[in-house]
Amino acid sequence: MSPDHQHAGAPTISEVAAAAGVGRATVARTLGNYGSVSDATRAKVLRAAERLGYQANTLARSMSTGITKTLGIVLADVANPFFSGVLRGISEAARQAGYDAIILSTDEKLELERDAIRVLLAKQVDGLVVASAAGRSDDVSHLSNAIERGMPVVLIDRLVDGLDIDSVVIDNREASRAAVSSMIQNGHRRIAFAWGPVTLSPATDLQQMHSILDEALWSDGERLRGYLDALEEAGIPFDTALVTHVLKNERQATRAVGGMLALADPPTAIFTTETEATVGALRALQTHNLRILKDVSLIGFDDSPWAAVMEPPLTMIQQPMRELGATAAQQLLARIGGDTSEPKKHVLPSTLLARSSDGPVPSHARR
Amino acid sequence: MSPDHQHAGAPTISEVAAAAGVGRATVARTLGNYGSVSDATRAKVLRAAERLGYQANTLARSMSTGITKTLGIVLADVANPFFSGVLRGISEAARQAGYDAIILSTDEKLELERDAIRVLLAKQVDGLVVASAAGRSDDVSHLSNAIERGMPVVLIDRLVDGLDIDSVVIDNREASRAAVSSMIQNGHRRIAFAWGPVTLSPATDLQQMHSILDEALWSDGERLRGYLDALEEAGIPFDTALVTHVLKNERQATRAVGGMLALADPPTAIFTTETEATVGALRALQTHNLRILKDVSLIGFDDSPWAAVMEPPLTMIQQPMRELGATAAQQLLARIGGDTSEPKKHVLPSTLLARSSDGPVPSHARR
């Protein structure tokens, strides 16, 4: 494909100029709403632009007021049901305000996030909602530069170090602590945690684990901190063998949890922090011929419709996905509307949806 | 929010002009790459634009060549795992060619699809991949107008009547026929179909059903035709009571399938055509205390990771989601690159992934 090939796309300024019988600069002045153009010429250009289907209104509005009625949404992974739920909330709230939402997915890759921000700025959106893939020590100048240039940005699902801007999250640490505590109250002391932060040098003690957490994606770090909080409250020593550090995909989760189940002292309960980790853990149980509840308890993050039709139905931490999305969109729209108040951190409540995948330690697993 | 409120967004042409010490028209000529500008002035403007972070390159490239290196993707529902898989395939293929993909989701609503096309044309994408929400008799001028204006468009997942353009689909009718036939070979004669086309006046006979199919979304129609083909092959009379016509959400599927399970002559097998229909059917079985395979067989469209960890694991029709997406992106990129050959219809193979949710009619259900 040759980069200078001119495809027969939307009408160009030249075509509008030819149709109106004026020069290109006149068309640019008219449609861009600047410089001096006589009323008669302006009418001629607008008629030609309309006849050819030139996107005159949007462009003119955009160039004269800076408002394009479009929000840019950057999500880490639209294939994750959590983000599809969030997206629905954003889109609905945007639509109600007469805005469109255009979406880019970054597959949890920071370089794709940088690219996405560049694209959205070029496409002249009015503001951004971002679920950033940035770890605590990553360079986030792509975000801070956009913010410095006056682009309103609202963070969703994840805080980003060094960015003191609006955000919409749940209390991941507390949600995680409560779920793990409920397992401990059921007698579990060997509780697997999938997923821990991705690292090639897993922690060998609690101190190293805290250093890893300092570098992790905010939500990952918070969820593991909640797990550690629950252990500490109950006086249960931290065992590095029960935390995964693998790449975040289902296959790796299956392998890592499978490895734990093969330990001499295997976990009697599993806590999973994302949908794919939950599916990976379920596959590992299946492979090891272990049944949920009867052999191993399980609680996961992010309820999905299928979790309710599993046998037994899965106990899950439910995030208010639509409400998270709607809150982010509304906060962003307020900023676009001129709200210059202090940055707001919206912390929405999550729910531990008790079903039947967690219970007492089975007698055959007691020691 | 006042529409003429000017927020402090990306630098404007005026700001670049002020910083460069030239007039706005000069900046427009320089960045738009038209008219006459001296080399010294051009350099001054470009330096100022760069200093201010003006998106000069993209805009200049777009205005001079018409190519923005962006694909517009319009999907019926990004929350549907099928479309998230497709999206991944599109994004990967686009990225490999140096293109970005921006996405709009239409929630299966035609008016939102019209809006999405308008937005993407205004944002000057180079081409469109569209999974259209249009039924057979709907007005699709939003698509035909874009095509007439030279915008390359590739249809994915669904053909649209009256648009003779590139498309990427599976053979829905044959996939459906093969799945239902395999159930018939297992002895089933009462096979429920969820979802049939949405209509307020369900068919009372086969002829009426065919009229409904003529109006339906293409893929919906094809899947039901495959079901009817399999029945006809086996000489099984069509029973309207076994086809749902409800709104397409999980709750409606649960209710409709539940109603069938309560019939005097209930289905012994269920064929579901989408993920939400599958979950709805599973819920209905749960409510009626019926177990998959032991009481009722089930085959569904669109494999998901969780289907493999169900007990028993679900037999599913697997579409090559990533490959569908990648093929659509590649076809679109070829058109953007100047390929003017005849429209191509890519029909990719699907797979009936045999697991353990379908089997013989249980003896207690035989009559």
C-alpha cells in the first residue's frame, strides 16, 4: 500500500472549492469559520459542501468552539467483561448528554495506550476516560501532557501515580480483604491468590512482596494488599508459594494454580482477581479432578452471568460496572462544561455476592 | 453545559499563529499543506506547532493525502464475547499495517449505528468495518451514502441486503443445520431454538415463519433456516412453540425457555444462537431443576472460555473470531490501498466443538 495513494474518500476541500467555483483557501476560511469571507461566497461554499456531503457542520463547530461532542475512551481490554460493562455505562451517560464515545483498546500495553491517546487527540475529542495500563513507576507523560494542554481526563478502575485528577474506582483493597477474611472465617488458612503482579523474580518474603507491590498496577497492588491485610489480621503467615506472578492469561493461570494444587500442602481455597484468572483456576480444578466447594472453595472478582449458572454457582465480588462508567462520563462532562473544582475521587461500593462456591474446609483436607 | 463554551483543549490554529508570529490563514496553509508559504515561514509555523503540541503531522497528512491511518469499527455490541474476539483480530491486523482502530458500539440499535457512521466520517477514518444492526427491510442509506462517497466499507458477521460490498462471515445456516442434525441423530425430535427473530406476532406456521425470516437480521435468519433445514431433512414437523421471539436479553431467554420446559411436550434438547441465550437457557434449566445432558441436551453458538469449565462442559459452535476480524481488516486495508477488484465474500469455516452437553434422549424423557 503506497502511503501517498489518494483514495476516493470523503470529499476534499479541493472538490468543494471546484464545486463552489472558489479557491481552496476560501473554502478553508469558510468551513474553518475564520478570516473574511463575503456572505454570498460563504453561502456558495456551504451549499457546495452540503451537496457533496462534506462534514462541514462538525468541522466548523469543532474549529470555532473547540467542542466536537465526542468523548475518547481508552480501555485496557474490551474483551474483559468488566470493561464491556463499564463501557456500557459510559456510552449511555454520554448519549444522554448528546455526546458520542469512541473507544480504543490497549490490550494492557502501555505503548498502545500512548498511541491511543495520540490518536484521540488528533481526532479532537473533548475529553478522555482512561483505564491506564501504567504501573507505578512507568512514564505517564502521554497523560500528563494531554492534561497540561487542558484536555480533561478522568481515570477509571485504576489510579495512576503522579496524576492528581478525577478518578472513579472501587475500594479494591477492602473488597479483597473482606472476601479473603470470609474464607478465613470458614477455617481456610491456605488460600491461593491469582493473579499477583507479573514479575520474573517472585517475592521470597513479605518485604520483597511489598517492593513488588510498589511497582504494580494500582488495582493489582490494592487487591493483593487486601489479601495480605486479611492474613495479617488472622495471624496467618504469608506464603509466597500461594501467589502467582505469571503473565495474565487463562492458560498461565491454569498452570500456576495447577502447580499450587500439586503442592504437598495445597490451598483449600482460591481467590481470583479477574475473570480470566477465575476460568483458569476452574480449569486447574477440573484437571486435578477437584470439585468446587466439596474440595476447594473459590471466590472471584467480577461477577459474570455465567458464574450464576455454574454448579455450584460462584460467589463473586460484583463491581457496579455501569455505575462506574456512568460516573466517569458524568464527571468528564462536568469538566468539559467548565467545572474547575478540585479533582474528585469517586469510590463506589462493591458487593460480595454470596453464592455457593465457598464454604468450610472439607474434612478430608483438614490437617 | 453551554454549547459555545470554549474549553482549554488542544492548541488552536490561533495559538499556533500567535506563537509563530504569523496570521491564522498562513498557519492553515502551512498545516493544511496548500497555497503558497515561504520555506522560512513554513519552518517557523511547524516549530511553533510542534512546541505547542499541535497535532500537525496527522492533520497535515490527512488534509494533503486524505489518509489518516485510522480504521473505524462499528460493532453491534462490544459486550458480546464474539465481538470482543473479532475486535482483537481487527486491531492486531490494523496495527501490523500501522493503522489504529477506533470503535463505536451500537447496542444493536440502528439509530445508534447511523450516528456512529456519521461520527466516524467526521473523524475522517480511512475505511469502515461494520457489523450492522440492519434488518432486511431497514433503510441502510447511512451505509450506501458512505460507500457512494468512496468510503471503503467491509461488512462483518452479517450481510446487508442491497449492499454489494466486501464481507466476512461464516456459513451460519450450515453451522446451525449441522448442530441441530447431530441432535436429531441422537434421537431428539423436540428441539428448542433460542433466539428466533424478535417479533410481536410469532409465526403460527412455517409459511409465516419464512415471512418473518425475510425481515430478520441476516445472521438470525440464516441460523433459524439451518434449524428448519435439519428438521425438514429428518421429516420432523416444525412446531412454533419451540422457537422464541422475545427481546434478546438473558432474562427474556430464561423466561421463554422456561415456558417451553413447562410445556406438556417439552423439548429434550435446546439450541442457542448466542452467548446470552445460552446463559438464559442454563438459568431456565437450573430453575426447573433439570441437569444438562442427564435431562436436556444443549448446543450453543459462540464458544467462551467458561463453557469448557461447566459441568458437563458445553458443546459449542466455535467461530474463528480473530480470523474473521483479521480478514475484515486486511480486506479493508487492501481497498484503502487502491484495490478496485470485485467485492469479495469471505466465508470462513466454523467448528462444532464436541464436548459433553449433548447426547441421547434420556430414557425418562422418551415417549
